Amino acid sequence: MNVDLAVDLVTGIDLAQPLWLLLLPLAVLPLLRRRRDTLTLATIAWLPHDRVGRFAGLLWRAFAVLAIAGIVVGLAGPGRSGAQQLRTGRGAEILILMDRSSSMDANTLQKDVKSGGQFNASRPTKIAVVRELLSEFVAKRPDDRFALMTFSTQAMLVAPFSDSHATVQAGLQATAIGRGLPDTLMGRALQAAIGQFADRPYSGSRIVLIVSDGGARLDEGQRQRIAAGLARHRIGLYWVYIRSSPNSPDLSRDVAGTLDSDEEQALHDFFRSLATPYRLYQTDDAEAMAQAMAEIDRQQNLPLSTLERLPRRDLSPACYLAALLACLGLLACRALQLERWPDPGRSGVPR
């Protein structure tokens, strides 16, 4: 992702330790004349104008003021907070809504089982295959902003939207702990997923990626809230439907269900009636799941712009650097003064 523009939302500079500024009046001390700077002479009319000396004196005082002021302001801890960066790339905002019910702990099917062969219990579980494929999917899309949510009886936000894919990867690995609960309440989970897009500025393609092996019968209120939320936040819906057995509903057939249809068919019919984009990816085994994730990866590659909040920028090092340069300037002025007007005591000339 390339950084195109830095937007600074702060008009002023904040101070971490503002009480140090009480010492700032000390910076005027070099401007005050000292008694030894005044020579009592009968007349100075016969002395030539020393332009170099006058300039050196002004430069010396300027360096001294800058050195004291730089140290005091640096101790006050100046900085700029609240800055943001506009990042542009190609990708999407993707919320992964993963089914964590007990049915996902079952083993995946084999192709020979689909055709009537014997079931092999040594096959990996559906949740293990999904976890591995989603981990690869997140890793290959560095420009996306991901969020992760799991659900069974309740929806649980594992990782909010972030550019930090390590958080999402850790959440995916955490799904290997324990076993899921028996119920799958898709309606509540989908409403909670839509709510994660609320109050977020629209910056590009948005999708909710549902990975589940079951469906749900939604009441009329849930249907209306889900449809309105998807349309209001302009969210597309992808459903990776994992068939649990050869007897599970086949949603790949383009036929409408009836009132007695299974929960999977009823949910699919509702999703197809939405005004927002919807795509179904029906899978049976690990190979079909991998193909579905690859297809989603190809589909979601649109321009995406996001605002990233930057940490506070500490400006005190710049103040200390200015003070250091001013001190070096003072040393240079002192060396020039000794070279032009050497100390009589050091040169052997009596004072």
C-alpha cells in the first residue's frame, strides 16, 4: 500500500510538560548588557567603526538566546498529535464471520463419500481446513482491512477492523481452542457483523464473508434489519457454504425454495432477494473450499482508501538539535574572537 497524502488534523503543537516554559524568560539574559561590556573612555570619536565586531556581537547574542530557548522548549516536550495518513491501494474491507458451532468440528467429506464410498474419519475437520485457508487468504492480501467475528449461540468480535493482520491471524489460531456450541444463530451474528461498519467512513469495497455449514430461518424483523443495514453501509455478502453431508441441501441449483425448505435453502433465498451484491460459494471438501477462497481473492481487488491515525510526533529532538547547533555557533564565535583579539596574557604581552 502506497502513502499518497499525509493529512495533519492538528493546527497547533501540544506540550507534554508545559511547566518548563516558565523558564523561557531566561533566554533574554544574553540580551542584557553586563558591566564589563562597558568601557569608560574620554572619547571614542577617533576609533574606527568595527562592523565585524558589531555583527559578531549580535550573532553571539542570537546563538545564546537560541541555545537557552531550544533547551527550555525541548524540556517542555512539544509534539503534534492526531495526524492521519491517507493510504491507497487495491483491496477491500472484509469482515470474516466464521461459524464456530459444534458441526464445524466434524470431518470434511471425501469425493468417494459423495458417490457412496466409505467415510474416512482421519480427514481434517472443517474448522481446521477453514482456519488454514482463511489464514492464507489474509496473508496474501496485505492492503485489505480485516475484522474477525465468530458465532454460534452468540456473536463474538475476535478482532476489530485493523491494518494489523497479525491480530486477525492470532484470532484465527484461537479458533482451534475448545469445541463449539450446538446452535447456529445466523441472524444475530449477521446483524452484529453489519454493526461493525457503522460510523466508519466509506473508503472502498466492503464485504461480509460468511463461512458456515448451516443456515437459519430469519423472522421478518431480522430480514428487514439485515437488508436495511447492508444497503445503508453498502456491504456485499459472500457465503462460503460447507455441505455437511451428501444429504445436505444443494444450493447450487438455481431453484427457489418453498415454505418447507431447509434452513440453508431459506437463508439462500433471502440472500438472493437482497438489493446488495451477494455470491454463494458451495463447497464440499478442502479442495472446493480452496477454490472458493481463490475466487473471492480474484473478485475483491478494487481501489481502497483508508485513513490511518499516526502516533504522536515528538518535536523535542529538533529543539535539542537547534540548541546544539547554537552552542557550536557560540564556540565558533569565541574561537573567532580569540583569533582576532588574542589574550595579551597568553601572548607574553603585559596587560
